Amino acid sequence: MEKKEVRVKIYAMENDDYNELYKVIGEKHYFARHTYYGGEWYFVCDPLGYCELDHPVPENYTFVVCGEGGKELFRSTNADETRIFPSFRQKCKLMAKGYREENSDIVIREKGHREWLLNYLTGEVLEKLKGEFCIEENFVWCWNDVIETVPVKEFEWLDMKCGILQRKVKSRYSKAEWFEYVAGTLDEQYIALYIGCRWEEDDDGRD
């Protein structure tokens, strides 16, 4: 069987069906890599829509996975274990785990932030927000601003600059401030993972 080489670059991150989309460099053709069982290359239907898998790519195909400027990063084929490499989400989870282990003195909580923040929803604040809809939920999830973002751990994935990002967040209607930790690209175009929050445990919002 004739061997074929296809130069590709990541086009869309892993979707909810565990499919990454790769674009053939210089062409309007696409392939998908299904990551659920490690990794397998597929022909894909409706790549810019539902991105549905068609059938596996034959083993005579070799994908030359490229980064910025078409630089070759590595080669991957369904013929061997090179088809298996971490998805963006998997890489972020691995780096987040490493960050936690390296910084065990920093308490990053995955739960409890909502309850803590609601302590700041005092009668005075409620009076200011009178007439607004879904006050409790918006106070927790929407009426906040990121005032500073700092990468606390940097890494690369397919030549993309990524990191664990520490975001300083401030409530718009109270004095509450906290740190939120996420993993994604440094430009924040793709955020793959919410890690948790850090706040002062003895600060309950009441003077």
C-alpha cells in the first residue's frame, strides 16, 4: 500500500465528543483525532459543523503534526502508538496536578466559593441591587471582574504557549476579592480547565 504523508495543524480543540480537528496545511481539508481511548485518526464529516467521525484513516497515512509557521513537531499514524498523545484538556489536567503538588502550601479549593461569596450579599448590597433579576446567581457568577491575570506555571502544547493562570477577581458590588485558577493558552483564547479558587478563609464579608 502506497504511503502518504499529510501535513496538519490543530484547528479546533477537543469537543464534547472527544474529537480534535486538524486542518491540512495549505488546503481546505480536515481530519479528526478521536481521543477517548488514547487517540485515533479519522476522516471527518461536516468538519466545521458537528465534526462527525466517518471512518478510521488507513495505517499507510502518516500525519506530520506542525506548529507555528508550519514547523514539524512530530509524526503520528494509526499504525502505531504515535497516534496516542495528550489532548489539550489532558495536558492541562496533568500540568494542574503538577502545580498543585509543587505548591501544596497554596490552598486552592474546588468547592465552597459560592457559599463564601454569598456572605458579602448583605442587606445593604441587596438594597442597591433592588429590581435586578436573579440577584443571588448573578452576584456569584456574573457581577465580577478579572483585574489581573498572571501565569504561575507555563508549558507548551503543539507549539502553543499555555499555562496555569492565576486571575485576581473583584466583586462589582462588594469588597470581595479572590484568586481563580484556570488552565489554558496564555492569551486566554482557549481555557480548558477550571482548577479552583483561593480566598481568605476567615474573611466572611461581615465587618
